[in-house]
Amino acid sequence: MSNFINTNVSDGIGYIPHVEKRDLHRVIAASAAGSAMEWYDFSIYGTASALIFSDIFFPGLDKFTALLAAFATYALGFVARPIGGIFFGRLGDRRGRKVVLVTTVLLMGISTFLIGLLPTYKQIGIWSTVLLIVLRLLQGFGSGAEQAGASLIVSEFAPANKRGYYAALPFAGIVVGILMAAGVFAAVQKLPDAAFQSWGWRIPFLLSALVVGVGVFIRLHVKESPVFEQMKIKNQASKQPIRDLFKYSRRNLIIACGLRIGENGTSYLYQVFMLSYLTKVLFIDKSVGTEGLIISTAISLFTIPFIGYLSDKFGRRFMYRLTSLIALLWAFPAFMLFNTHEPSLIYLSLTVAVALGTFGMYSVQGAYFPELFDARYRYTGIAISKEFASLISGGIAPFIAAALLTLANGHYWPVACYIAFLAAVSFISTFFASETKGIDLHV
């Protein structure tokens, strides 16, 4: 347990936690490990949906219909995420941040591992699809409060004047997870097609056992959030955080949802739908898309903490507005570069879209969202805003994009308009959001 010192605070005499640097570094590592686990899970599922699931779980359908079916199961995970966000967010505000962080990473990892053991449609028919849907729902339920908890606990440990930088660091775990997923898939794609479709696609899912083992081990050895410990000492933890959230912070909840839509929607369009667009519409070698993701996400290892640092200097609102504007303006140039069929230009397109636009917004979220909500219902507020926005943006984005592409006979302009619209929602939301840089996160 963190040490506490008795000192004067704005609301009278209270306890302010003193955080050791080693505890801050340990919680950053734990949050990054969980972020890596979550995005490894979702990246390999999204990649498999784009490249293989339409063939092994939905055989006999034409390519566009099978792709729609595969993306529909992908979207189902996002249906479970808000439910998981409500359940685990409430638990995190009532029982503590740490117990939720351990539980969610364990649930996600087990679900992902079991997907790798599923029989195919040819082996057991429709039951293979049913089991895939069940495991996808469990995966989504577990991830419903994962990112909310990762950013929250680091923000509550970090010093106020460097919170943007430190809270962005766990999101580097996202990059690690995506890189691991892309790297593993790039390796198994080199197998002969028969081997890849038979057993090669399973390898990324089975390897999740190693990732979740590391994540659980690290998280079991972190301390509870000093803010939550303070609330326990002062007996201020909310007994009904959902009620309190909607009673006291409905406006910020709506604003946070709006901020999230542009980031989450564009993220899954570039990282999931784009793979199908390049391979099944433009007939570009499937390695180009995965290599482009590897390059753009690797560069994000540097842009994520740097943009978080800039949010400490120039403010959360300004940096969120700037990065969402980049995402908006880049929508059409991104597809123009895709359509050149030139790998180097495709890599450039993804780098701007992902490293500056999507992950630019995401890096600011690390500190911005915890600062928007009171400590008593902070976990619930972050989880609900993130996951309900994910349900109406990221979860259905590949499905909507595939439908738009089908209706437009393969032309990209409706999808580019869709990306611009999602980014515009976040851009407009910044004009209603408050500046929160450096505020006190304690009750």
C-alpha cells in the first residue's frame, strides 16, 4: 500500500498519497502489458476476419457476402464491450482498480486461446460459427474495461504536470500488441496456402497463452491506485457509481463518447477493413497491408508518448483537436495512395493515418478521459464512454465500410467519406469539451 501524508487540501484536512517512482513505473508496465494483450487479441481476430475467417467459417458465399459475415462476427465483440464496461467499471469504482485489471486480461486471453482450438465449418458445420460467436462475445466482455483501467490507474499514479506523457505510455503496449499480431500473421502467411488454412491461422491465437501469462503475472504485483486507497480511507467510494455518473456528469459522458468515435472508428477501418480492401479489391499482395501496419504502428511507439507530452505543454483539448483534424483531412489522400498500388506510398498513407491521426487522438485520451470524471465514478465513466462509442463506431465500422464498398461497386469514395465523418465527430466534440490539463484527480 502506498504511504500517505496528512496535509491541507482544498476541501479541508485529507490524505494525499505519496507515490514512489518505482510504483509508477511498475503500474505503467502492468498497464502496457494489458494493453498489449487486448490489442494482440483484437488485432489477430481482425486480421483473421479479413484474411481467413470468411473462408473457413462461412464457406460457399460470394466474396463480399462472406466478408460481411466475417466482419459481422467481429462486430459482435463490440456488442459485449459496453456490457463489460458497465460491469467491470462499476466493480473498479467499488472494489478497486487492480482486481479488474487482473480479471479482464485473464478473460480476454482464455477466450482468444480457445478460438485457436475451434473446429472449422467443414468439421462441425454451423456449430463452429456459434462457438466462434460465443468466444468473441466473451473476448469483448473482458475487454470492456481493459483500456479504461489501464489509462485510469496510470493517471492516478502520475504527477499532474506530466500526466499526459505518463498516461500515454501504456498505449505503447497497444503498439506492441499490434506489432506482435502483425508479425506473427506475417510469419504464418508465408506458409503454403493449404497449411495456412488448415492450421497456420491457429498459431497467433494459441500464442496468446504466453501473452496473457506475462500480463497476469505483472498485474498481480502492482499496488492499488493511490486515489482509490484515499477514497477507502475517507470512506468516499461510491456505492452506486452508475447512478452518480448519470446524475453528476452526463455532459462529460456525451463529450467523451464524441471524442472516442473518431479515434475508434478510424482505428478499426485502417487496421482491419484496409487489409481486405488491399487484398480483395485492389488485389495487392496480402503482405503489403501487414507490413504497412507494422511500419505505421512501430512509428507510433514514438508519436504516442510525444503527443502525450505535447498535451502537457499545450493542453488536452488543443492536441485532440489537432489530431482529429489530421484524421479528417487525410481520409481521401489515404485511399488515393492505396490505389497507386505502390507499397512505399501505402506505407506512407498508413503512417500518417495511424501514427498521427488515430493514435494521436488515442494518446491524448490517456490523461484526458480520467480528468473528465470524478474519482468516485471515474472507472465507470471512462469505460462506458469508451465502449458505447466503440459499439457505434469501431465495432461496426468494418461492416459498414464493406457494405458501402459493395454498394459503390468497389469505389472507395463512400468509405473515405465515412472516415471523414467519424473524425469530424471528434473534432466538433473538442469545441464542447473543457480543458483539464493538470487538474487534481483526488476526491
